[in-house]
Amino acid sequence: MRVILERSNLLKSLNHVHRVVERRNTIPILSNVLLSAEGASLEMKATDLDLEVTEATPAKVERGGATTVPAHLLYDIVRKLSDGAEVMLKTDEDGNAMTVTSGRSSFRLQCLPQSDFPELSAGSFSHIFRLESAAFKGLIDKTQFAISTEETRYYLNGIYLHTVEVGGKLKLRSVATDGHRLARAEIDAPAGSEGMPGIIIPRKTVSELQKLVDDPDVAVTTELSDTKIRFTIGSVVLTSKLIDGTFPDYQRVIPTGNDKKLIIDRQSFAAAVDRVSTISSERGRAVKLSINNGQLILAVNNPDSGSATEELAADYSSDPIEIGFNAKYLLDVAAQLTGSEAKFMLADAGSPTLIHDMADETALYVLMPMRV
């Protein structure tokens, strides 16, 4: 194999694929990226056996072929080469090593045979649909923060993507919860998603998708079955296994009878929560909201370090209420809201609270209270 590429093209593609490769691997081939040169492009592929990313980049292929080299090592080398440089990748006759040459720099990397590289066989996909990347990004960004990190409840370690009928219209909905909070977002269901199975996209896959859907002009093609999902975003193809589990009936935890309405300036509220929570213990991080006519008082009391309070003007005319929340969870939700104001629908100190984005009716958040 002998190919010549622009350093910027090679770096961009390596940046997309090398992130999938785990830093520590017991299986040596999984530390490598598969390079396949053919026609006028170089295709790169990396996998961790659950997730696979491939991308082709334009290249001058003087001699076709394929090999695998350490992914993070190749990425670090290319990253440190001078901007605008040309890079030549050339394998030895015996295929045991590859030379990376650019200007006066030359690196020799050990290769493992292409035949050892695992294939994440996708099988056949039952559903296929296309979405604008901005719409797709919204579904992920608005819910990913609520994904559980508790490995024992593995079925909560991802985003639940499914279709649901709302008012006679089919919607594509994403939901994530960790048992303490829940985030839900939806868009009009695209053609081709009708009758799709409800699927759980793993946390690592979600994280990679967030980095890939940064170009608003690119459409995302989604293909899925009961066990796998494949996203095509521009020149990148990401294939992932799905979480094999049943997502809980989240509708049961979304309260319908909350009648106490609080409207507050989002930025002032987030800044105030951030300030008073400085004094809270990291473990509890509880902040108490005391809400009365036109006024919200935030209070934190930490026996070890002291206390803090802050007053805010609020639009509230129901019965006075005191309720506690985890400060981090409040800040996480506030960071997702796009409007200038946030609307809280409360019931009592022991019941879940609904939070609405005043500028986006398609997003909904539920927070469980804490004892304070």
C-alpha cells in the first residue's frame, strides 16, 4: 500500500474514528485502525466490538492495499505534523510495518494483518429514515444529560428512541432517565419511521453522535433493526449495537395534576443556584426553594461550612411551598432550556416537578425532589 493525503483530511477522519478505540485493550487488534486504500480514497475503520465508525477521505492511491496500525499513535503523529503538509503512508513488502512520511519526518509503525480485524456485521435493517442534523441533534442534546451511569440498571444507560402518536400526529421521541430526573424531546416523525421498534441507543454511541452532528447542513440517515442501528452522517458511517433491555414505562412518572405554576428568569435562576450551591456538600448538593407570592428564596445549609440564601423575583400566585432539589440536576436542566424563562409545575414537597422550556414545547423535564 502506498497513498498520499493532505494532512488536514487525514487528521479530520482520524479524529472521527480514533475516539471509538479504547485506550486499554486486552485484544491487540482492537487498538488498531483499519486502513484500506482503493480507487481515489483511503477508508479508515475502528471498532470496540459494540460500536464501529468508518470514514473515507480523498487520497492519491499509488498502490492499493489494506493494513491495521495503532489508532491513537497514528492520530498523535498526524496531529503533530505541520499544517498544510502532505503525508505518505507506505507499507513494507512483507506488510509487517508502515512508514508515515511527511517533509523531513518519518515514523515506522508496527502493523497487524487486515484479516485479524473484526467486522461488526450489521445484518439487515428493517427501518430507514432521514433527518436534518439540527433536528436529530436536538433529540440527543436535550436528553443525553439524564442518561443513567449506574451499570446495574443497564437498560437506563442510553436514550430510548421510539415513535408515539400525539393528538393524531406521529412523533419521534427521545427519552432518558436515571430514576432521579427524566428528559423528553420529540419531533414530527420522519417518513420511514412508522412502526419502528422502540430502541435504546447506548451512552457511548450517543456521545460519538453528538460530536459528529455538528454540521447543520448535513442530513442524518438512520437505519435500524431490533439489535443494531447505523447512522450515515456525510462521509462518516457509525454502526452500533443497541442495549438489549426493556425501557421502563416512563409515562407513569410524568405527573399530570401539578397545578402550582412558577415562572422564573432562566439565567438569573441558574446563576443563583450555582452561587448558593457553592456552600453545599458535594455529596448532597441539596438546595431548598421557598416559593411565595412573587418571590423565590434559594437556601443551602451545610452543617460543616455554613449557609447561603438568595432571593429572586418570580411569577407565582399559588399556595406557598418549600421543596428541595439536587443543585446539579437543576443546573443540568437549566442548561438545556433555550427560552429566557423556565416554567415549573409543582404539586407538593414530595412529588415530582415538571419543568417546561417556554421557547420549546417539544421538550419536557421531570425532577424528583430531595428532602431538605
